[in-house]
Amino acid sequence: MPLDPNAAQLLESMAATMPPVETMKPQEARAASSKLAALLPTTPPKSEITERSVPVDEGDVRVRIYRPATEHPLPVFLYIHGGGWVLGGDLEIYDPLCDRLANEAECMVVSVGYRLAPECPFPAPLEDCYAVAKWVVSSAAELGIDPGRVAVGGDSSGANLAAALALVCRDRGGPALCFQVLVYPPVICRRQSSDYPEGLDVAVLSRAAMVWYWNHYLPLAANDSDPYASPLLADDLSALPPALVITAEYDVLRDEARAYVGCLEQSSVPVLHRHYEDMFHGFFGFGSVLPQAREAVTEAAAALFRALHA
């Protein structure tokens, strides 16, 4: 199916606004990405939004909390943002998405401001997410949440961290997770552009950009096969929480995300796979301009509601 015309127009506009990420230094890419995100229309949130700092080994991690106007105790969804582990530190840009998920899934959403690469490469971002998961459960009474109903998810590199966090929580004996939402996750480290399928590059993510991101997140090649970095290479995917995996046709990560769906299914993990044939990598965050994005967010919220309110 061809790329949706509205999506193609959006990508053309983005390409004219932001240079290819692999041509910039991380600080330049962050500034350009934030400038681009600021152009998207926003609506007033329905949730009560607060912020907290969660202690980690080398400082604090910022979290942004979205509480819908529903009864306590609330289930929780840990949302982990994308950006190739390098970009996306401005948590406010995810307000529309997190607000929708909180209200439609009737849960508290905790958006995790993990430390970014290359200043803090693997495994620091993952350990930050794990620290927040433990903090949420240990602070259940204070936060007014149900520690027995915790889900995790994210988009792009955030989905990589979410998938890895599910493995970490299983391997370390908790916190227990009941569901995972993985939106076009990168699940295996690849160091060469030629390792990615041709013809799927878009302004948001190209083969060269993906290599740039991996080289910043995993500067040591010895980490390439670590399952907490490359979940597709995990020897054992059993006993993981059920998953919703969302993929897009025009995405260099399409095939590996599909492969991960197959591996989860082979490990008897319940998986719902939703593929958007006319969409591109990154579309999930453009609900203000793309109806397919609104549909995908609604589907994610519905799956979360079923898992968290079963």
C-alpha cells in the first residue's frame, strides 16, 4: 500500500525543517528535534500533571505524572519516550499522548525522563527505567496507585527500553508487569546501514540514522548481543507480560519488530500485532494531524484498559 498522502506531505515538511540526524552532533539534533516538536498543535490536558524526581545511582531522573479524574487506586502505565536514546528529553512534548492514554485507559501514566546517550550510554537509560518502576511500586500508597496493576510501553527506542525492562523485571524478580505496549521497537543492534531493508527510509528515521543512534547508545560492540540491548537475541522470552506491538510499513525497523512478534508467540506470550500499511516510523506521535495515529493511540489505550482493569 502506498504511503498515506497526508503522511507523505507531513514527512516532506519535516525533511525541509530538520537536517538528517546523522549529519549533526547530539546537542544539535536535540535542539532541532525540540524545535520541530514545538510546531505541533496541542490541546489543554484533561489530566492533573505533576512532576517528581526519582533517585538513581548517579543523580535523579525526572518523571512526569498524568492522573485522570477517576477513583483511586489507579493502575499505572510507565511510558518510555523514543528518540533513539539520544533525543526526546523534553517530556512536555508528550503531554497530548500521555494525557490521552491516561484518560482513555483510566490509569496513571508515568513518563520517564531517563538519562540520554551518548553522555549516559547503555545500560544507564535502562537502569533508570528500572529504578522508576521500583519507585512507582514502593510509592504506591503515596501515589494512590495499585502496585499489582503496572504496565510498561513506549515508542521506537522507548519500546526497546520497555521490552528490555520487561526482561529485567522478570529476571530480577519484579516489579511484576501485566502488559507491554511496543510501538515500532528496535530489537537488535545493527551497525551497518546495509543491514536494514532498502526503500523504507523516511524523514523521521533512515538506515543511516538508526546506525547513528545505535553507535551512541552502544559505544562498545561487546554489548551488541546483550539481550537487554537487543531483546530479539534473548535466549528465553517466556513468562513475559502479554504485548501489543504496533508496526508501520514505511519503517526500517519493520522486519525486526515483526520478527520479535514471532519470537514472543513462539514463547507462548500472548501478542496482539497491529500493522499500519500506509504509515511511517514515528506516526504514533502525530495524533493532532493524522487519523491513523489517533486510531493507533485509541487501540493502545483500549488494550491497556483491558489489561489494567481485567
